[in-house]
Amino acid sequence: MEEEVLKIVREAIPGHPEIDMATPLLDLGLIDSLSIIEIVTRLEEHFAMQLPDHLMVPDVFSDVTSIASAVRITLGSAPGA
């Protein structure tokens, strides 16, 4: 799943930079609030889930590893999971 999340994040960032799971997205200014909305929309569509409000915080979007963890938590708490 991590590779899928990484691909989605790369595609949502203008210029599709070469990032890895630990690249500090916010600290490097690679994403902003509009990018986060784009990433969330793509993740929700791809994984057929909705990130809960309590996971919509800057720390979750600090790097791809954190984003993937939020997706995993959400999928694990989904009805029928």
C-alpha cells in the first residue's frame, strides 16, 4: 500500500518531484493546503474510503510514511475491515 500512496502523492504535487517515503513534504514546501486537498481526494477515491477529520492535521501530511499510516488506520477502522 505504501507504494500506491507514494505514487498518488507524487502525482498530486506539481512537477511530480522525486520524493521518497521520508521526504519532509511540509518542511520543504512541496505541499500546501491545496495539495493536501488534492492528495486526500485522490486517496479517498483510490482506496474507497474517507479520511476522518481527526486525521486531517499537518502532522499526518509531514511525509508519505505518515500519510500511508493514516490510510492504514482509516482502512482498518472501516466497517467490515
